[in-house]
Amino acid sequence: MVLGLQRLVGTSRAHLSQVRESYGEHLRFAFGVGAMMVAAGLACCLHALVPAVCRDTGSRTIRCLSRLMDDRSALEAAVAETADAVAFALLFCMSLAIAVLFWALGASAVVALPISLLALALPAAVLAANPDLETSADAGASLTRPVARRG
């Protein structure tokens, strides 16, 4: 047990040295990447169910992750670019946990159903207000793109 733990610590230190990051920097980077991956996956699943939402959120987030893997110092820009998608994913997961909790605790349907609907109403409202989960900068950029005219 102790030898396994020592090996784990040694391997971790070697990896941190290889990527030239402190433990805190690595923790922030890895959690950020993980959150972006979850957000991209959730966006793709929502888009599969309702094609009008998250039309390019998954691919935009994946492109951002690809750039981040090439340049680890771009974490701040990546976090800013994917902030709305990551925040939505976190909100959705928390809301889903609340919705499921009452059913799991055996609450009657009269109690559990309205609470579940209320819990899921917040992420639904966020998605209705921002269906592509774009940050303010993304939305501004999309407003300045040329619009194809019908002729």
C-alpha cells in the first residue's frame, strides 16, 4: 500500500515537472479541460434531441480545447470563450441532481414532480434565452458576420 502511494506521488511529481506546472496550476488546467469536455458533450446531446439548440456549441468548444492542448497558456482565453457552456453544464447537473433527489428519497409524485419541474425550469430558461450558449463576445461576433441575402 505504501509503495503504491509512493509510486503514485513520484509519477505525479514527474508529470508536473514535465508539464512545468505546480499542483495548483495543473489542478486548475485539468478541471477546466474536464469541465469544457462535459459542456461540449452535454451540448452535443441536447443538440441531438433538439437540433435548434447548441447548433455549434460542441464543435466550438472542441476547437477551443484543441487550441488549448497546443498552447496550455491559453487557459484564460479558453475559459472565457466557453464560460456560458460550462456554466450551463454545471447548472444543468445541479438541477438534475435536485430533480432526481426527491424521487430517490421516495417522495410522493405530488411533491417530487413539481420540484423536479421547477429544478429543470432554470436550465431550460437559460437555454431558451441563449440557445447556442454563446458568450457575450461570441454573440457579438456572430452579429457582425455577414448575413447571406436571399435573391
